[in-house]
Amino acid sequence: MNKHIEIISTVDENGERHFQEVEYDPIQRKKETERKQQNRRDKYSLPLSKDVRSEILRRCEILRYMGDDGISSIYYESTDEELLENYAWVLDKEHDEYLADEFVIKI
């Protein structure tokens, strides 16, 4: 089996960054990614509802503000199809901890 290693960076509750080497199978990861994407296609039908489209855009805006370079600078110009293919992952439960609630900035 062809295994690869990636470095995972996490930040603990004290703000300290930790790095961990994780072994993975790239073929299995690709299959898992494709399965997740198909689940999103099944869950969110086209055209996207106004609420789903607004929530994807809202979460993308938060991630852009936080410096996520996985969000294009022109994400808000995306069609429903492009939002579903490129950004629907922001609706996954694993991102709810940071993105589900209102995003407030205090200066």
C-alpha cells in the first residue's frame, strides 16, 4: 500500500501550536473526498435555495476574513453550481464550531 505522511497543525486551548505526523493512503483519501462531495450534491439540490446560498456565502466571507486561502477572492460571484462544487464543504458539521454562529469582531 502506498502511504504518505502529512503534518497536521493544531492549536490547544492555551493557544499553543502542536504538530503531528499523520500517515495516510492518497487513493483512499481521494475516494473519501469524492464520497463527501457526492453526499453534498445529494443533500443540496440545484438551484440552491436562497438560505443555503446565503449561508455558504456567509461562511466563505468569515473564512476569507480569517485568512483561508482556499476561498477565492471572487467567491461571491460564483454560480450555484460553482458554490456547490467548490464551497459547499463549509456547511459540513466539522466546521460548525467556528462558522455556525454569528461572527463578531471586537476592537
